[in-house]
Amino acid sequence: MKRTLVVTGVMLASALASPAAHAAAKKPAKAYDFDGNGKPDLALGAPGAKIVAVVYSGRKKKRKRQVTGGRAGFGTSLASADFDRDGYADLAVAGRGAVTVVHGSKSGLGKRRKTLKTSGGTLTRRGLAVGDFDGDGDPDLVATAGPRYWLFENEGGGRFHRTGTTPGGTGPTVITYAPVAGDFNRDKRTDLVLLPDGGPGGEPEIMIAMGSAKGLKAPAGTGLRGGVVGAAGDLDGDGHADLVRGGPAGIQVGYGGRNGFSAGRVLTQDSPGIPGRTAAGTAENFGDALAVGDLDHDGRADLVVGDPDDAAAGTGAPSPGSVTVLFGSRSGLTATGARRLTLDSHGVPARAMARDGFGSALAVLDLAADGRPEIIAGAPGIGQVLTLRLTKRRVTGGSALTARFLTLPTSSRYGTVVAR
């Protein structure tokens, strides 16, 4: 699976001078709440055009803002947290050799920025992860580029100290790592999983660096292989983050526990209970994009799965792609009640065409700020991002955020990058 897609958000340019430190807020903002109004905002990117668009939620007339950047690879990946704890979420954007942190403010993302250099190449797709790895309350940041990763430890007030390492030591340099952050052992410190893609001699081993009071421990092998796309969430409601991995073999679920996570089960498009099936002569890309969130309000995370190359079974013809929703339960992820959605599904405000790439990028966010999260799904082939709702375990059509709505050029493959 060598598709170049990104599940992230906004992107910024080069560094500006470091501003004066801001006083810490009594209550830091949640991720993606750039204007501090308690409601997450939607960040969309078009890396080819070096353009980022932000749609601010919870307003009768949604404000729109564009930010441009000049750094190569600008928009490859994104992560968000209130790094300086001033009550406004900040946005970290990956580019070539650096991460740009754009600070939030009362009016949203502003001009205050900070550049964190990685001294490496263009950061990996999905190459940013945020977590409190030492449990001190200040969110830290991890960036990956090829076989290396860099930890930017937050020393307070958004002041970062950088360390870098190669998880596999002197292993093959063709490996590319994608980071996934979650508290898998439930010790109130975030752990870091590094999913490898590439390398000689078969699938490389998945690495994990456990969080501790002194920060991330040295990465160690897990004995597990498979999966180049990842997401974390509590699928069974036991308080441990669970790991979901997507790759050429389908979806693999590992459940969190005292020592990390288990090997778990494997699901493919052809597994019992999964809507639809793989068309003859087409690639298996079920799990090419993943997102988690509690869509049905039962206290357990649900999984949204993208297959941008999904084709109608038996035809072998190019398809616009699909999005499938799988629900969490006491026993973990289940296919019971699973829903599959395409651009031809009833209520979806779009028309399917060949190679739309629907499901290339996914997120789960409560954009309407009404306690009911929406599924955000990109379709870069038609330059659209769609918002979809879940009603009584039924996925229904929502609004389409088009390139024209955000005044982005359709040639930039808008919808390739969606904030998660």
C-alpha cells in the first residue's frame, strides 16, 4: 500500500521570531479548538498547493481562513494540542526538515508561530503524534521522517527540547515509521507505537516506546508485524487505549493491557459481517485510512475505515471509494451493525465518479458542537470533504465542504488532508 494520502490538517510556513511567553490558562483548550470557544474546528489541507483552510465550528456563519506556506512537503501531516496551555489550541504542521507550530488565539490561528527543526527529510505521511509521555500535564510532540523520529519534549509554556533517534538502531534506512500515541497500559502516561512501512526481508517489526516519569523509554520490539496506518481508542471501554492498524492485510486490532497491547484479531473487506466485499481483480485497501470516536455515545470508541479504492464487487471497475463504520462493544470491535457508505448512498450530497478517492482521509469531530460527533471524509478526486452523521447506528448524509466553499483550487486535490 503505497498510496500517498494524509490524515491530518492544517499547514504553515517558516518560523517567525519567538513571542513572549503566554500565561498558562486555568483550563487548557482541547485539540483543534483554535479560538478557545470549547468547540473543535476543522482543519483541511492541500499539500500540493501549500494551502490550509480552517472552518471554525459552533457559529451561525462559519468563519473561514486560509494559511499558506512555502516549505516543501508543507501539509504532509498535522497534530494539535494546547502546547502553551493558554486556553487556545495550537496546530503543528509537518514540512521538509521541520515542524511549524501555529498558535491559536481568541480569533483562531494567528501569526504567532514556532519552527521545530528535525534535521531530516520531509516528514512521514501521518508523521506527527501528540501525547503527554512523561505525565507532567504538558503535551509533547513526536515527528517521524523515514527511519528516524524526533521527540519534542514540552518543558512548559510550549518550550520544546528535541531529542532524536532511529528506533531500529542501524536497521534498514528504507523503513518509514508512522507514529500512533495512546495510553495502552493505563498508567496515565502516553505511549508511542511506531508502525513501519518498507524494509527488506518481509514486514518489519512494530516498535513501541512506553511512557514514563522521565519521558519515553527506548523503543523496543513488540513481536508484531503488519499495518502501516494506525489509530488508537478505547474500543472495549476498559480504560486502556487499543491499537488499530491498517495495511495490505486488512485491519488488525490489538487490545491494550498492562504490558502494552495484544496481537488481537484481523478484519478484511471479506470478513463476516463487513458490508460489501472485494471486487475481483481489484486491490485490497480496506483500512487505508482510519479514525476513531464514540459515534453512538455508549462510552466505547467506534472505528471509521476508509477504502479509497473500493470497487463494486464482481465488476472490477474503478470506484469512488467507501467509508465503513464498525462499532465498539464490551468485547471490543464488532462487525454487528456495521455500515458502509459510498458517494452513491442515499442522502450523501455528492455524485460518485471513478477514482474519487472517497475515504482517503478521515476524522471524527463534533463540528456542530451539539454532542453528536460527525465523520469527516475526504474525496480529493472531486475536491470535496463531506461531513456525515450517525443516527441510530445509521450513517446519514451531511454537508459537503467543497473547494469552491473554501475558495481552494480543485487542482490542489483538496480533501487529501483532514484534521483528526
